[in-house]
Amino acid sequence: MSTVCYPPLLLHLFVPSFLLCWPACRSLSSALLQVNQRTVINFINSAFRLKAFKLVLFLACFLFTSVCLINHVERIGMHISFFDSLWFTIVTLTTVGYGDIVPGHWTGKLLVIIFIFVAFTYLPTQLEELFEAFQMQRNLYNSFNSVKRGEHIIFCCTKIRPLVFRHFVTEFYADPDHHNIRCVLLLENRPEKIVSSFLKNPVWKRRVTVIIGSPLRVADLSRARADTAIACFLQSQRSGEDPDVADRHAVMSAWSIKTHAPNCKLYVQV
């Protein structure tokens, strides 16, 4: 009975169980994101940390998979140990290449070619996106430099509506006299992906600066240089919440802006 259910051929069947690290990696990433969204403690509170976390998980799984595959296929040739496989993989992927350990079988050489191709195709794009996320994360909490960038306006809102802001900047910069005026987008929360994608357009990237802050805080108004702004546009967020609460927030924000920058023209949309 055992011979029928388990033929001798299956005794030599190779099952790459180490590949289970990839679904485990995906499950860990999803679980951490769900915990981050449902609890007060935010483990990942920025796009930079999210991309860095995913990149670290990918590198760990990719390195573990490469080491296990090299170690398995080289049993046919040089019988490389697991530690030697780890050493060879790291030295190869970092382009150091000491040459003290080399694959002895053609399957090992083929795997090395595939690993190098995958690493040098995938990693540069991920590192570029990670650097862009780091730059955006740093700029979100920096101050606007009005001396270097000239005149500017401020657009304040609690939660930005992508379509409204798109119409605003399109109509504002339709006037040729406004082409040299920068727009400071003062948000209380991080912009959504659709807004970030819109601002990556070179036309808006050099004109719009995003700053995380509230018009109710003097420090955030100072970071946005409200005292030197030629105008401030305040959008009341009445959709999706109590209109009375939104109106009170708009009134307090307008009062705060005029107190901090009495010479700045203020336009409130209610």
C-alpha cells in the first residue's frame, strides 16, 4: 500500500520549501499594515518607512532564496556549505567578487546570472522610489523658503479634495502673471496617493510645495511663511462631517491666519 501511495520516485523529489518565505513575507507585511491602521500606535506612519520596510523584506527573502538555491544545486558539483553559499551570494550581489568560491555546475552559473539580472533590474527602481519618498518626507516637515522662491500663496484645508485642488491650481496658473508665484499647500494630514501622483507632474512639482501643518498653529503658519504670502485660500471641509464643526474650524483658522499675518489677503470658501 505504501509503495502504491508513495512511489520510490517521490523519495527523490525536491520540494523547495524555502520558497514559502515569499507568501510569509506578504502575510507579515499585510498584517503589520492592518495593525498600523487599526491601532493608535503607528509603526509605519510615512510612505518612506513603508517603502523601506517592503524593500528590507524583499532583500531578506531574495537573499534567503538565492542562498538556498545555490546551496542545493551545488550539491551536484562542489558541495558548497550553507555559510559558503551565503558568502558567495553576498559577495556576488554587492559586485565585490573575490572569486574564492565559484559555482561548479552549469545550473549554479545559470542561477547566478538570473539573480544578478533580477537584482540589477529591480533594486535601482526601488531605491529611486525610496529616495523620492525620503525627499518628500523631509520636505513635508520643512519650512518654505520664500527668499529663494519669491512670491507665494497658501492653500489651506483639513483634507484635500483632489478634484477641487486640481481645478484651483489650473485656474490660478492660467493667468500668465501667476506663473512665477509658488503655491504652498498646507495640509493637516498627508496627501492621498492621487494627490501625490498629481504633484509629481513636472509642471506642478516646481510650483507647489506641500507642508504638513495646521493654520491653527502659529509654528506651522511660520513654516508656511504666512506673513510674507500675498494671499491665503482657506477651504472649509463641510462634506463628510458636521457642517457646524467645519464652520467653526474655518472661522478659527481664518482668525488665526489674520492674527499671524494681518497684511495677507484671505479668501475663505464655505
